[in-house]
Amino acid sequence: MPGPHWFFRFMYDRESAAWGRRRDEPEHRDLVERIADEFANVVAPPGPVADLGCGPGAHALALARRGYEVVGVDGAPRMVEVARTPAGRDEVDATFDVHDLSAPLRFADASFGGVLAILALQHLPHPAAFIAETRTPSLSPSVRAEVNG
């Protein structure tokens, strides 16, 4: 069972600057790029796509640089601030919003071509509900056909 919601928000807000710096470490950059490449093998640009639990935005930014329309969502406001900084500085077109992932998402059904959620499930009190909300049938019809073969 995950810790209390307030605890994770506090910890990620407190550590947001460190997570932002880590994004610039070569091994982390390489991993982010490999994940973005793998994602591109399944979901073609422009998406749109969501990075749920986006943290400092590394994956969302990597996808946006590949031509995806990206929205990053995180429950820690300072993480979202950290993600917005390089997006603005580097003129990368990505949107970042604060939202508690344990609450229902504020997106219409089938509004995304793909969803990325890295290191997010372990923080949710009801991960099955989150997975059900982001499952393949809720993706756009073109991606559903591609994923389901």
C-alpha cells in the first residue's frame, strides 16, 4: 500500500530541483531517449500523448522534440514548475499541468493516441482504477488498431 498522498507530494516537491538536475546526467538522458524511441515505435506523432506522473518532464520534452503534441501531468506543483522551465527556455511545445493522478483524469475518453506513466503506479492507492482509465480501449481508434494488431 502506498504512503499517504500528502507525503509523496511533499517529497517530490522538496526534491524537484534534484530531479531536474538528474535529467541532465548522460545516463539519464540516454535512458529517456531510448524510452521515447520505443514509444515512437508504438505511437506515431503527433499523438496527442500524455505523460502521467511526468515529474521534471524529461520524457514529455523528449516526445515533444520528436513532434508529439504532449501534455505532462504531475501531482507535485514544483515538479511541474521544473518541467515548464526547459520547455519555455528551449521553446519546446509541451503543456504541463498539476493534477492528482489518484483522482479521475480531466481528459475526454479517447483523447490521446498514447499514454506514458513511468514510476507512477506505486504511488496510487488504487492503481487498477488508474490502469482502467488509461487502458488501450480508451485510446484513439487508429492507435487501438495498431496496438491490438
